[in-house]
Amino acid sequence: KMNEELEHAFSKQITLEFESAMLYRQLAIEFELKDLPGIASWMKNHATEELSHADRLIEHLTDRDNHPVIGDIHVPSIKINTLAEAFEIALEAEEGVSESIRNLFRLGRETNDIDSIPVIDWFVSEQVEEEATVREILGRVKLVGDDGSGILRLDAELGSQA
Ligand code: OFO
């Protein structure tokens, strides 16, 4: 069983993953309203991935007879004028998640909790990937700018990935 401080930090991370999922769901709604169903389903798909992150953390705690608790979830109210703004919001959220994972990493080491190390390490590399994915899409969104056919191509491409 892990100590209480680390258990609490894990619960905070679980809450953050749920929050992240809801943020992506809200972004999906925004794109649906902008008639970009491909990007909307990419966002929805990503939300599901965030839920699987939460599940991975929950399972680690329950496996060890710890008690994960989902805290309050805040979904920021977002207003999007351009595609780039949406991916900037996503990137900022991912950077926040990465920082929180780093804190979990530090605490896991400090408390000498060997059993959580592989779980936390997985999240460290996962965040590098998640940030890179969102950053790349943001870069391409910026390249396309407000070119309609470029946006539609991106929509089709992201839709096929989802
Ligand atoms: Fe997209 O982040 Fe979870 O971990």
C-alpha cells in the first residue's frame, strides 16, 4: 500500500485526467458546431484516451488496496474563434498535465514508492508523445490558416485517425 500523501497525489492526477477528458469533449462540441466532424471525432477519441489514463491510475491504486477518490471537475468555459485557438487550449492543458505528472514522479521517488515507478514512468513518456501530437497538429493548423480547402483536408485526415 502506498502512503497517504502519494495516494492523494494520485487522486489529484486521476481528477485531472477526467478534467482533461471533459475538456476534449467540450472541444469536440465546438468543432461539431463549426461543421468540422472529423476534428470533432478526433477530440472525442482523445477524450476516451484520457479516460483510459484515469482508469490506469485508478487500477494501480485499487490493486494496491489504496482508495482513489475523484475530486471536483472543472471544465473551463472556452470560446474559440480560430482552429488554432482550440489546439492552443489543448496544448496548454497537456502541458499542465505533464507538469502534474512530473510532480507525481518526484513524490514517488521521494517517498521511495518502488511499485508506482513503472506506472508513473509510463505517464512521463506518454505526456511527451501527447504534447508532440498536439503541437504538430497546432503547427499544421497554423500553416493552413483560414484556407477553407486546407481546413477540410485536415478535418478529413484527423477524422480518419479517430
Ligand atoms: Fe492527454 O494526458 Fe492524459 O495523461
